[in-house]
Amino acid sequence: MIDREPKIKVALLQNYRASTITLNGDFYLTGRQITAKSLNIANRAGNVILSSASGEELASQKEIKLAACGQSTFTLDVKIGIGFHWQRICQQTFCGSIIALANPDFSFHLINVIPLEDYLTSVISSEMSAQAPLEFLKAQAITARSWLVAMLTRKKRNANSLPPDQTEDKEIIRWHDTNDHSFFDVCADDHCQRYQGLSQITSADVKTAIAATRGVYLVSNNKICDARYYKACGGRTEIFPTAWEDKTFPYLQSVTDHSTDYAAIASEDDAGKWLRDKPAAYCNTQDKELLGKILPSFDQETMNFYRWQVSYAREELEEILQKKSGIDFGTLRNLIAVKRGPSGRISKLKIEGTKRTVIVGKELEIRSWLSPSHLLSSAFVVATELSPNGVIERFVLDGGGWGHGVGLCQIGAAVMAEKGFCAEDILAHYFSGAKLQKLYE
């Protein structure tokens, strides 16, 4: 385990061809101060080109480092929610230093180098609203801090491992994790943790939460917990193997998101009853005032997250599947849940067509294949609507929850905080048996 605060490399832009940065304060390039305040970045012939707005070339190298002086910041346009239904471009301002790194395909990464605790100040107010209850912000800070350092440790340990992609003729099993990233620690988007700069830090409680929990981690068996989180579990949290590799962790058990213990999903009948009902749960809230306080503005565009429905004409779903998977299934005959986790999330789905039948997993791959962007979760049951002559005309998916469901349910945790639970109680609820331990001052 660590004993001091690390610095983190966060990719703000990945595989960009060009971008413009505005410097707000003093920055230095190889020891000399940059006088231009607006900088253009591009990749030319395999080198990163840094130039002023007037066209003066300031540097041409494989890697360019701009060191921030004191509290200097920089501003740029960033794409957020990449691949999801809330994707958009936002102007964001960041503190810390900058690395522009050339890629072989004539693109570049733009990386922010920042101390961990400063990074987390933005993360907890980007993942959820800075106006969320203080005890939730503390719980989110500890969870995000633990996940990040556990991930970095795992990433170093597995640096030479093969990517998680198991493909056979009739079975395609993939999962996606931050081990996918090279040359930086994390990205700034939902693939890792949302990191949307200083503009999101609009509450004094955010800095209070970071200061109160500085250096505090979730620990189990003398290791920092791989503490996952997501928006809403849908009434019950999920186990790790449903979303990622076939490993189990004692602190990532499936728990009911309520004081009442509901039975885990054990059959398709269970899944149908569970996902077509709306049992009481912390994350089962339609309180618009509360959701307005705890969710970022663009997340408030998704209000039907506890239970939701998606309906496709058969031909429409056939087109989506071919576009997203690259497979021509022919006429779609059936969608069958082969394997589910205890929250109802599907980790293996059989797609039957007249030309091909394929089993796909895990949960994020399923969510991607069955939507132009992504389904809210893989916890769904399938119904079909037939024409008078018995041909399938429509597929209807009744689903629940938002995200992979493993670990901390953000909306559930925020509701718990609003009800008076402290951060320690919230974390004990979602991370069974884990302890809190301060690892540095």
C-alpha cells in the first residue's frame, strides 16, 4: 500500500488531430516562459507541433511538457460522455501541468499531470453534483480514491497481460477496463472517472469532503479495495464477474439497496418479476428536487433510470446489431439471457438470427450492441410483439438500473446521505467488511 500522495496522469484528449489551449497564468516550456496565451496543438509527421495563435512554431517534439507555475490554469474544449447518449463538447478549465504526446497515427494525447487529491476534488463534483450532501461527497471521495490507486497497482502488475477479449466462433466475450490505457493513468471520461475540471467545483462541501478524507482508503486483507461505482443499481448491487474477469472480492458482494433484504435473482421468472416491478430502494426515487441537487445537469436528462423500457422494431434492431457488432445476423429470431448476475444484469446474451447465432458478453458489450449508444444497464428482460401471421415485429426490453451495478450505487448513496446516514455507514453498506484506513497525511 502507498504511504504518500501520488501524482496522476489524466488524458483530457485522446487521439486528437488538433486542439487549442488557452493558458490562464504562467507556463514554462523547457525552462522558458510561454508568452503566448492561446496555443494550437497538432501532430505533423509524427511530432507534436506547438504554435501560437499567430502561427509562430514554439516546439516540435514527440513529447512536449508545459509546466504550470503556482495556481496557473488552462482551458480547452473537451468531449465528454464519449459513446453514451449524453455525449457533448464542453469548455473546461484545469490546474496542473500539461503533456502533449504524439501517436504513430498522427494524432496526439493531451495529458494533465496533477496531485491525486487535487484531481479528486474535481472528480467528486464531476461524477455527481457539487451540491450533493456532504456525507455522500465524503463516501464518493473515498471510493474514487480507493479505486484509482487499486487500479494503478493492478495496472503495473498486469502491464504485459493480454487484452480481455475472448472470441470463438459462436461466443464473443469482452470486458473493458483501464488496463486498456497506455502512456497515462486514467482518461477523463466515464470509461474511468469523470474529471471535468475546476468549473464543476461549485460548493465548499467538495473541498471539505476531500480535506476530511485526505489519504483515507477502503482496505480489505491489507490491500486497497478495487472500489467500483456507477449511477444506480436498480435495487440490488452486482458482483464483479458479471462485468469483468471471473474474480470475486469479499467486499464486492451483491447487496440490496434498502434496509429490507430482497432475494437475489436466480431465474428468468425472478428477473421478469423484479424488472417489471418497482420495489422500494434507496436509488428508487423520483424526487426531482433531490435529483436536481445530486445529479449533474446532463445526467438529469436521464430520469427513468430505476426502471426503463426500450422498444425496437425488429428491422431497426437488426441494423443496430450489424452496425455495432459487425455481424449480419439476418432476420432476428430471439434474444436469450444465458447468464445473469444476482441484480438481474446479463453477462451472457444469446442473439439468434437466420444467418448467425452468437453469445455476447460481458455487460458493457451487451449494452453497446443493443443500442445506438449504450443501454442504461444489462439488467433487462425481453418481450416480443408478433404480426398476425406470427412473425416478430418488435422487441421490447424492460430494464432496471444505470451502469454496471458493482460497488457503490451513487444515487442510492446520495439518498442515504440525505436520510442522515454518515459516510462510514454508506461505505459499510456497499462494501461488505471493508475497513477505512488513513495511509498518508
